Amino acid sequence: MIALARPPTARFPLCRSCADRVEVGRYRHARSNTVLRIAPLGIAGLVCRGAAGRRRVSNLIGCSITSCTACAMRTYFRTGRRAVSTGAATKFEAAAPSWPALAKVAGRPALRVFEARERLFGATEPEFKFWHDAAGWCPHCMVSWIVMEEMRIPYVTETTPLRAYLRPGEKKKQRLVPVIQLTDKARSAPNAWIFHDAVQNIGRGEQVCRWLAESYPASSLWPNQHDERALSESHFDLFIRLQRAHSAYRRLPGGRPTWGVNPAHSKQDERALVAALDDLEAALGVDTKGDFLHGPKPHMVDLMYLPLLERVEALLLHPFLGGLSGHVLGNWPRACNMLGAARKPGACAFSELTSDPETLLAISLRDEGGTLPSSLSPELSLLDAAGIAAEHDAEARLDAAARVCANHR
């Protein structure tokens, strides 16, 4: 079992090999939708998503618990190709390619939405600059991001680290995110854009979504018909209820937010969360001819639910809840199906930006010095893990290797 203890010398751990910050890595192969991730403290995992569902196939590929994305994934790739033939873990180290050699074979990585700094959708200039957290953990940023992607509004991005993983001496560029800065079109020149000060009173995901719909009505994702719009508003009210029920677990006594779980949460908090999920399950079962609240395609409120639902999914796996109450998201099959449908490649922008419950749970446990449950973090020997890794498509591994090399410095 991997202990997720926080090092005493830093708010967020630094890699023992290169002193880089340990963050969440996102590596997705577009065609096979293979996802390679590094959770905080170097929990390396290969997660495959496809028609057969999702399964974790490897964990902690020989890297220390304070390995950064690049160093941990380099260990992954240098062991994965020769797992079956060498027969001894010591031979993997001798067979490790150099960084230049690995980069030459892997080539340049294709651009992903998560990494893009410009999303113009064919336009010549952005409408605004969107500030989000550097690791993609913030649920309010994710709600905003998914909706602006689906609306296809031209924008550029800027990132700032969250307080939880600032390097020693590092300062945040924005106090809070998300932040929207409109383009000053009168003073901007091609590829030299100037932006106004931040738009006020839209610091939460749902506020950004409302502002987007009002500012760009031609691209609005709210239903057009009056009856459907009224139904969407009731679904929005339910979203706020679920958001508040989830938030009760994310604030310590006194109100300070935490990445972990409030140890003083009560039965009343649990009843509020269960009641909100019950009502969402009922809403998904009322004349719904598809996986979402208004049919086969997600509308505005559906998209807002998705980042929240994946965090509820991880919350229910937490030992404070799943180990005691027995609740899992699968107890609400329609809500679980909605989340699964949105994660399918091409379903919506959420499929490009989604996380997974193992990573989100590891982030939560990090604040409490906890460990991932053995069912989510099976112990594998180096040889077993490398052998499983070697079974996967070479193109997918090359794509991820290219990203690792691009991140190495």
C-alpha cells in the first residue's frame, strides 16, 4: 500500500530526481482513448476506457512516491517494452533509453484541449482570456471550461497554481479562479491581444455559465422552448442543491476549504447528499429519451453537472463515506450512466477534460495522509506492472512518451 503522507518541508512535494513539482499528469491517446495519469505523490496508473468500461491496469511503476510526472513516466516507459523478455528488474535500469533517444522515437505530441493556450475555432482573435488552475482540479474552472468549449467561443487561456501546490517562494497570478478578461479589441493587434480587467461577479462556475449564455446568446446551450427552459431552471436549482451538499464535505469546521473531507461531517450532511442524488436520479427518469436530462445530447445544465458528479463519485469512495455508509455512485444508475456517457470520446467537451475517481480520491486523501483503498490501488511487482503495460497499443504508448519528453527539462 502506498502511504500518501505529505512531506514536512513543502506544501506540495517536489520530485527527488529533478526537483520539479509533483502534479497531476494527463496523457490521452486520441484514437484508443487510453489515459495515462500521475496522481499526486507519484501514483502512476494506466487507465483504459472503451466499450468494455474502465479498469486500472498498473500502479506505481517503480517510481518513488515523490516522483514528478516526467520522472515517474520515464520509469514507466523504460520498463514497459522489455517486461517479459528480461526476467529481472535490475536489467530494466540498464535498458533505459536516454531522454534524447526516447524523444527521437516518440516524436512531437499532438495538441490536446487541456494543454492548448489558444482555442479560436477558426476566428482571428479571442473574445476573452480564461484563467484556470494549472492542474485542472478546480470544479468551478472545469464547469466553465466545458461550457465554453461546447459553445465554441474563441478564447485564450492562462493558468495559475492553486495554493495547495505552490512551490516554495512561488506566488499565485490570480487570487481566485475562474477569471474572465474580455479582449480590448480597440487596442489589440493581430497576435498581440490586450485584455481588460477581470469581469466582476463571475467567480463561480455557474456564474460564468450564466454570463456566457447572456453574452453570447447565439451560442447558448439553454433549451429554446419555454417549457424546456423552465424545466432546465428546475434542474439548475437541483444542481445548486447537489453542489451545496457536496461542499459540506469540503469545508472544515470554521469554513476553511480542504482538498480532503471534513471529519466532522454529520448524518444530516449525508442525508442532504443522498436526497439530492435521489432527486437527480428521478429527474433523469422523467420522459428522458437519452442519457441526459433533455435527451441524447447534453445541454447547459447537463454540462454543469458533470464535473460535480465525478467529484461526488470520488467522494463516495472516500473511507469516511464509502467505508462506512456503503454509498457509491452506482447506487444511482441513471446518474452514473449520465457520467459514463459524457466520458465517451466525442460525446462532448467533458470527454477531453474529464478526470477519474482514483485521481480525485488520491488528491482528497493527500490532505489527510491517507492511502488509496486496495481495490483502487492494487499492489503489483515491477515486472508484473511492466508486463501489463507492454500489452497496450504501441501507438498509444508512443503518444504518451512524446508528452513525457515534451514535459522534461
